[in-house]
Amino acid sequence: MDLRGTTSEVIEAMAKNEEAISRLYQAYAGKFPSQKDFWSGLAADETTHAAWLRGLLGKMREGSLSISRDRFRLQPVRAFSSYLERELASVREPGLSPINALSTALYIEESIIEQRYFEVFVPDAPELKRVLSDLASATKIHLEKVREEWGKQRPSTAR
């Protein structure tokens, strides 16, 4: 199998997942108008993350990006994508509460961190290290924002 083709597939799958997260968060923004700014901000960030990942394709073509074959399995990334699509479909279901949406977002952001999602790349260039570090940092920031919002919403659901 051609490594470059595999690398392109990996990056594209990861970028599509970032876009799926963005669509989910934007759907939450539409469903929960009082939290629209919160969800829309996260959604915009996810779109930016997808663009960063696609920007890595140029680095791959230059030969400064490689994939850790031992670390990467395309199937889990695709399974995560399926999960995101199911969650997006559930937004249309009645009964979804803000705390449910925040719990899903917590799961998504924690999963990315715990699974060391961005460690699939072996950074061979300083710029690539920076992009990967920025992606990991942005995910941690999202996790903290979601935790904070979850904490604000939780007391109102305990009534």
C-alpha cells in the first residue's frame, strides 16, 4: 500500500471527524438558543481544526510528515465518525436537554485526548510539531469550556 495514499486517507478521515463535530455543535447551537454563542464558538473552532489537518497534506507532499503505522488504525476513526453522525441525528429527537448535549461534548473531547488522537502523526518538522501541539491544546481548551458549561447547567437539572 502506498504510504502517501494512506497518509492522505488518515488526514482526510480526521478532518472529516472535526467537521462532523462542528456540525454537531452547530446543531446544538440551533437547538439551545440560550447557549448559541457557546456552541457556535466551539463549532467554528472545529472547522478551523479540520483546516489545520488539511494543511498537513502539503507537509505530507513535501515529505515532512509520516504516519505511525503501529499507532494508527483507520477503523476506529471511521467508527468515531459513525458515532458522530448518530449523535447528529439524535439532535432532532425530542427530549434532548442541554446537559445531554454537554455530556456528549465532554465524551467527544475527552475521547480525543484519552485516545491520543493526534499522536498518530510522527512529526518530522518543527512546524508540524507546532500544528499538532496546537490541535492538542485546542482540544484541551474545548474540554475545559465544556466542563465549565456543564457545571453551570447541572444545578438547573437537579431541581
